[in-house]
Amino acid sequence: MVPVSGHLDMKKLAKAAGLKKIDMVDPAVASRVTGYVPGGISPFGQRTRHRVFLDSSAENFPAILVSGGKRGFSVMVAPQDLIQVTHGTIAPIARDGSHPTGN
């Protein structure tokens, strides 16, 4: 998970996962294995437990919003609680200074 204003850095995520290289999964596969529609994939309640990675910038906030399992539905949670519940990892996985609009 990365900030909504950022972009995932695939090389940084691969490093955090202890892998040489990673690729994004096809949206249809993501839907099938998580039980959620892409754009609403939640770190909670998936059919199969998957590794969760949260960008380290989340530690700057007492609470963050994550997908609640449906497009447009978010859940507020403390970053440390999210990591504890999902057995996740906090790592610098967002591109530095990135913004979807290019600013």
C-alpha cells in the first residue's frame, strides 16, 4: 500500500520482499484470489492470506485510510494496528516525490 498521491516502486517492493523482481498481477487474477474487485482490494478478509507491504510514510500519521473491500469504502486504522493484524511489513516502497499528475 502506498499513499494515494504516490506510485509503487516495483524495485523497492521487490527488495522489501526479498525478491529480485516482481510484476503486477492481472486484475482478473487479483479479483479471483482476493475475493475483491480491483480498486477495492482490502488488506482484510481476503480468501487467502497474502503478504502486505505498507509504505513507511504511513508511520508519519496516527491513522490512515485503507480499502474496506469495496470501491469508495475506506476503513481508518492506525498503521501499526494494520501491520499487526495483517502480519505486514513497513518499508519504503513508494517512488520518492512521485505524484500522479506529475507535479
